Amino acid sequence: MNYLKLFRVKPGSRIKLKEIATGFTARHENQESALHELEKYTEKLREMQQLLYAEGKRSMLICLQGLDASGKDGTINHVLGAMNPQGTRVCSFKVPSREEAAHDFLWRIHKQTPARGEVVIFNRSHYEDVLVVRVHNLVPKDIWSERFNAINEFEQNLAAGGTRILKFFLHISPEEQLRRFEQRFEDPSRLWKISESDYTERELWDHYTKAYEDVLSRTGTKHAPWYIIPADRKWFRNLAVSKIVVETMEALDMKYPEPTVDIHEIRRRYHKAYKEHKAGKGKKKG
């Protein structure tokens, strides 16, 4: 099954999230049936990220968006956990600082974009400036609506500079969100995640849904596609994201760079030094 086509938002289409299943798991009935495929793509993630880093010509930006408890942290742990910390980075965007608020809304974002050879994951992103500000009426409509054009131009410039952009909307149901909130009360290691906004923001579910539908419809482009990932099942969410990232990287047709030194000469020196070392150890024993 081609996940790149199945979950991708077609540029110019109008999205209705209520029509998209949150519990879809493709041909897999449960986590056990998907385990082999999940392990395969986890290993592939490691290989592809190493190749991207070694080649040093391109970069990858992964944007994760979703309502509270949709699994952004879990996705990061899975995807980034499969990669080498050297060459990977996570950046989270919260309420802008005083310095950040004194600049245009993309100023703080641009500073965190990946360098060549690097994979960067945005836990929330520049899209908060057309989501939260809209739902909470923090800026007028004429301001946030203009930001869609700025975002598309920003992403187009990144793509032109060699950054491959993947954007994932983790799509969960209201029932699954509530179940995950309740799980936090039962797990001492998750209590720190509980906040007042969990439930106050939940009351704005329909407003966020409408805002996300506009985001997905207006900023899904060829060079920076959106993928709507059914996320009620964590294991399928991880599989779908991993597979899409891997297949996108494979399509880049990356290659390891040629050596910058004379390998034959270095090998010759190594063998000579090794023989001398062995000969020296033999004399000491004698």
C-alpha cells in the first residue's frame, strides 16, 4: 500500500477532517501484525539518515502538528530514536519570547531550519501562527490569513535550497484524546503533562478542526506536502510516519561521497604499521 499517496493531501483540495478515519490501520489488524514492517522501517530510518548526513548536500524538515495528546512526542521518540543524534535535532515552539514577538512570525522559525546533512523535527511549528492565534483571536483575521502566503513562500524557498519538507497532521478522535488525558492521571510519569489547557482547549475542538482544515487545504504543496496520519493507534501512527519518511529519503537517490584521501596509501601505511607492531610484540616475548 502506497502511504505516500494514501495519506497525502492533494494540492488545492478542500479537506473535511470529519470524513477521514482516525482509527484506520491499513491491512494490519493489530500491533503484532505490523511489528515486522515497523522494525524494517525503523532500521531503514537509521540507514537513510546516516546517508543524508554523509552526503551533506540536502536536509530534511519534518513538521508535526496535531491537537493535544495526538502523539507528537511519541512520534518524535520513535522517529528520532531510530536516528543518530549526530545530525538530528528537535525544536519545539511555544509562546514567543519578547525578542521573538518583536520580529515577524517566521523569524524564530528560520533560525531553526536544518543545515545540509541535518534532519530537524519541529514539534509544533510556524503553523501555530495560523492556528492558535486564529482560534483565540490573538490577531485580526486580515493578519493571520495573509500568513498562509508567507508560509508557502517560506517553504518554497527552503525547498529550493535543498530542504525536503514533510508535514504530518496527527489525526485523532475526541474520544481517543479524552482516553489519553485520563491515562495521564493513572501514570505518575505523565502527571507533569497535565495542564488546565488540556480541557479548556478541548472545548474549542470544532474551532481547531476548522482552522486545521484551512491549513491543510491552503498549504499542502508539491514541495511541502501535508500527510494526514490516522493516529488513534500509536503503533500505526509510527509505522505510517516512518514509512513516508523512509520512502521520501529513498527517492532522493542519495550516495555516499567519494573519499577525500588516498585510501590505497592509507591502507598500505596501516598494514606496514600493523606488521611492525606485531613484530615488536614478538621480540618482547622472546
